[in-house]
Amino acid sequence: MSKSITILGRDSSANVQKVMWCAAELGLDVTREDIGGAFGGNKTDDYLAMNPNGKIPVMIDGDHIMWESNAIVRYLVEQDESGDSEGNSWQPTTAQARGIAGQWMDWALGELQAPMTVIFWTLIRTAPEDRDPDALAAAITEGGRLLVMLDNHLANRKFVAGETPSCGDIPIGCFVNRWFQMDIDRPDLKNLARWYDSLCQRPAYKEHVMVPLT
């Protein structure tokens, strides 16, 4: 990995937040450029040459270019040799723990992202008169159902893959921050709340994830 990497993508994107939070935990030198949303720039020929999907983020590490936020997070933690400021490796050290971390990263993308996106877009980016209350209610119910699974998983461990934070916490952590920030009725999930509170104490999480929802 080069001494400095570049991340292309606006900081209000949960997918960009994943990468920036991860990089900050690892103490990496990162330059971020506003791309996507109101900033545009993600449909230009140059951008599409890097990411034909036209989505954010894109990571540029020397002559190595990657897209898909979960893949970038995995790449960053696999390159890390020194751990974070507390000496934790964000790449789990055993095959079993790596498997659990990957399992929950994929779950966040394949299951949790869909209802969270509906809730976020409805409450944050849609005018009240244009909202679909039935779709919103269904998404909140589904989000709560899914987070019960995570709450149960966290009953006997501090973090997703064990006793220390890892890449497995990152995608879910970005979605769960929105869950707690938005004005919705939430089930009382004590393990989830305890886990979220532990993330909220981390400076990198505060800086890159706990930002105003726009």
C-alpha cells in the first residue's frame, strides 16, 4: 500500500463513511474528494474508466484502483501491519473470526442495507408530502427484525467478531448510526445499544460516521 491513498466520494455516503472510518482507525494518510450526489463527477468518462458502475466510493492506491466499499475495507485491513492506536488488528487473526466478520459484512450489504435505505431516503431526503408511510412502516419493521438478530449475536461478545473491533463492525456500524439518529420507534435492544455506545466512544467513528444526516 502506498503512503497516501485517495478516496473519491462525498462524506454523507454511508459507503464512503465505511472506508474513511476504517482508514482513520488504521492511521492511514487519506485524501478524500467530494464526488457524487450534488457534487456530481461520477458519470464522467474518467470516473467511469475507474468504476464503470458510476458509484462511490473509489479508492486509488498508487496505480491500484478499487470500488465496492466492503471490498475496500477488506483490502485496507489486510494491508495493515501495525493495528490501531490501541494495538487492535481490524483484520481478525483466526480463520473463524475472519469468517464471522465477513459473514456480517455480507449480511449488512445483502439484508440490512435495503430497509435502512428506505428509512433514510424517506425521512431525510423526501419531502413529507411525498413520503410513502406504508413503505416506511414496513422498512422500520424489517430493520427492527434484522437488528434483533444482531442483538442476539452480540449477547456474548463485545463486537461482531469477538472481543475487539474488526472489519466486521464497520458496515453495520454505519447503518446502525443512522438507525439511532433517525426519529423512529425502535425496539429496546440492549446488546445492540451497548455495542453502538462503544462505537460512539471511538474518535474515528465520531469523525467519519456520526455526522449530520443529509
